Amino acid sequence: MDKVSVIEKLSLFQDHWNPRIVGALNGQHVKLVKFKGEFVWHKHDKEDEMFYVIKGQFRMEFRDKTVELNENEFIIVPKGVEHRPVAEKEVAAMLFEPVSTLNTGDTKGRLTQEDLEWI
Amino acid sequence: MDKVSVIEKLSLFQDHWNPRIVGALNGQHVKLVKFKGEFVWHKHDKEDEMFYVIKGQFRMEFRDKTVELNENEFIIVPKGVEHRPVAEKEVAAMLFEPVSTLNTGDTKGRLTQEDLEWI
């Protein structure tokens, strides 16, 4: 029951596309991630996924549209929907998703992170 | 799959202790709430609850300690733990919790909100 400072936690890592776990509740994880550039197209068959922008901006690409997200904005990507986050400059985001969620969903590859670090 | 601006949503209501729903995923709700003053002591028997400070500050009182929260900080209150949020000045917070969560938990009364508005 200690508090978590998102800004302090973000200062603890610098690498991209490697989410850290900062909280757990009701079978969900709260994660922080930094990224820049294009991720891989993927979907999560069983998990809805929430992206909340802490610092910077990015766009969430879907097959039929693109959504631009700025600070203090979030988007919920429903299960089964293909998506790809893209950031021109580095962005820091908070994720909220089930414990079972794999970052690259059904597209395992170079960017897949199997064992996330708790910070 | 539209984005949600937390700042814009917060501008849509002014009353205290009356959370609004702004998102749903994996059986959880994302809510926004403004409050000032002391809430009632309560606990949630089945739900963990997360409070993330968007604007302002408040303290979360537990029976054996108090945690001061500022902007961009969060706390997760585990199920079964008595707590009481208190704010000297108005604070705006984002909540993550199961759809089943009642704001006053096991302490129904004047501040209980049974039917939350989606905004």
C-alpha cells in the first residue's frame, strides 16, 4: 500500500518497447513503457489493452484508421483488433491490461518481451 | 476505438464524490472523479482499487498509516483494506477498478452512488 510515482519510475529505464510492471490489481498489470518508431502489427486475442500518454505523443494505427494521442489522453484497443503504435519522438505511456498480455500479441519476434521486470 | 481526453472529460462535471465512467476493458472500468473533504471509511471485499492523481493532491488514510499523493502518483488499495480518501483542496483522480465496484464499498449511505454516468 505504498504509492507509486510514475515520473520516478520512468527515470529508472531508458530502453524502448520494453514495458516495466509498476502495479497489479484484479488480475491486471499497470505497466510503463517508452517507445519511439514503429512497432509491429499485432493483436491480442483475449485481452483489451489501454494506453495512457504520460509524456509526448504517438499515433495508434489500425487497419482502417489512425488515432493521434497526446498527453493525458488514452485509447482502449479491444481484443482481436490489429494495431500498431508509432511515435515520431520518444513517448512515455502507462498501460493497463491483463497479467496474461504479451506485448507483441500474436506476432512473436524480435520485439517480444516474455519476462517483464517489476520496478 | 476513439481516444479519450481526460482533461476534456473532467471539464464536463463539477460535483464531488460522484465518479463518471470513461472507459471499460477486461471487466474493469476507468473512472474520473473530483473530490474535496473527507470521504467515509469503507472497504471493498472483492475489488482492488487504483487511484491515479490527475490534478491536485490528496491523502489516502488507512487505519495504521496515511499516504500523501501528488500528481502523476497512484496507489492501489487491496481488497478488504479499510481506507478513506481526504483532500484539503479539490483533486481530480482517475480510478481503475472492477465493474462491480461500489464507491462506498461496504458502507452504504449518503455518498453512495449506485448508477454511474458514462461520459
